[in-house]
Amino acid sequence: MKKETVELLRALTELDGVPGFEGEVRSFIRSRLEGAVEFEEDNLGSLICKAAGKSESPRIMLPAHMDEIGFMVKDVTDDGFLRFAPLGGWLDQTLLGHIVTVRTRKGDREGVIGCTPPHMMPREERDKVVLRKKMFIDIGARDKKHAAGELGVRIGDPIVPRQEFKVIGDGKYLLAKAWDDRVGCAMMIELLEALRKASHPNAVFGVGTTQEEVGTRGAETAADVVSPDFCIVLEVGIATDVPGIEGEVKTQLGKGPIIYVLDAGTIAHQRFNNFVLDLAEKKRIAHQVSLLEGGATDARAIHLHARGVPSVLLGVPARHIHSHAGVIHADDYDATLKLVLEVVKALGPAQAEDLMRG
């Protein structure tokens, strides 16, 4: 992986952008691609980046959602502690003790997620999972008046996990928050930059979508703007190479992108999926094939647009997603980006007609 790519991944993952508050990420993508693409936004804030090619069709949509899982201020107690609601899917047992940032109108407030100390719990409660509704965030407020007044906390303020980007292990393992889906945003950026120098027989629309983690909402409105003929979702995949996972297809870090045949919201378009698989084999790009019975992606909304949009899902394998920090492998990112570029370069009008005709 190039040093420039590492720094791009660092910059994107350290930005804050929970569902409904993706502005930092959108501004970063726009500034990075200024002059390289044509921009448009939908009314939910999704950023459409068009790279014109030799033909106006097929229109290929490459969504990568800008939002990450996080929280929102639900209430402030009389003592100045914050109750919070999830934005996206969390396991309660991953929350305690983690540092978060509350984004208020008067600036960022650092805090820690806490609960009743084990010393104060009945013995029978200590081995049970503490539920989120019993947790709170301590931002160092003296009381409710101090939190709301001087510190500027309001109900509805976004709360973001705090985690620095780190290179670990042998130098190819990358640890950060928000891989889901800043890894897709990075691929979208690098793909569109590469297309400035590469011929492609189609029109490509890289889209930073909003609110994917709360129901693929931005993908639905963005598809109305793009009116795509095909969709390639740029996402993370779930690596199953960790202890405790049994009865699932083995997907590993360092073995290439995961080409999904199914997730909880989409059955991959058979002919289009085979087109991608055949290209991966022809170009000798390492890849894995799997399915995901729980969890959906932007393809759920996009593949149902208008008369239907043939869609495939490519995932960079990631460990520990939907927690404060995840791990990916540099080789998987590079291989996924290479595969997407090959698909875009190969999918022209004639190929599109064949795939549609079946």
C-alpha cells in the first residue's frame, strides 16, 4: 500500500460523521476531488461525484456511505451526566470505558462511558451484561445547568467514538474507528482519481451516501439523482477469522475482497456477480466469496430503484466492526480497489446489454 493511501485512510477514519452529521466527511471528499469530477448533492446530503467517460451509459453507481455508528444525546441528568441513544447497531458490552466526543454548539466535549462500579453492584449482577440504558457519559459537568449552559450540551447533539488510526503488527494491519465505511470512501476517492488517467466506456458516479447505518436512507435519495444502470457497493466485509465464530464461511484478512452473493437486503444480481468473479479470476486478483445473513448495505435501497438496478457488493474484510475500533489488511484494500477499477474499465455498452439481456 502506498504511503499516500495510508495517510488518506488515516485522515478519513479520524473524521467525525455519525448518521445525519456527515458534513466533515462530505467536505473532505469534495475538497480532495475538486477539479476531477462534477459534483451534485441530494437533499439528505449525499455527495454525487461524476466521472464522465466515453459514453453516457451504462451509468455505474459506486456508493460508499460517509456515516459511522455513534450516538446522540438523549437527556442530561440533574447531576450533569448524559444519557444517550445509539445511531446504528451496537452491542452494549462493547461500550463501557470508552472515550467519546460530544459535538456541542460550544465545541467538542470529551467524555467516558460509565456505569455503576462493580463494587456497588449486587454480586449476582456483576457477571451480567450492563445494558446501555443503565450507562451514562461523564463529560466533567458539575450539574445539569453547567452541562447545558457553559458546556453547551443539547438533546440531539451527536456523540462520536474516539480512536486514533494506528498501523499494527507487521505493518499491513491497520486499526481505526469508522472503517465502516470510510474504507469505501477512500476507495471511491482513489478510483475517481485513477479514472482521470484511465479510459472507461461509461459514466461513473461515486457517491458518498448519508444515513446508511440507520436504514440506507441516503442511498435511496441518491439513486433518484443518479438513475444508475449498475451498482457496485464499496463496503467493509466481515472477517470470520477470529475466535468464537463457527458454522460460517471462512473469510480472512489478507485474502482479498469478499464478493457477497447475498446480504440481508439484497440478493446479488447473478449475471453481474459472475461478470465480477470472472474478471477477478482473469486478472488474478485474490478474492473470497461469502454471504451475510444479518446486516444490509446501500444495495438494499439502490437495487430497487425504478425498474431495478443490477448490484454487487464488494467488502474489504474487517475485524471487530460496529465497535470503537476495527482492523483491516492493506493488501485487501489494494486488491479491492484494483478489482473495482477493472470492472469499471470493462463494463461498456455492449457488456451492459449482454448482462441486462441475460
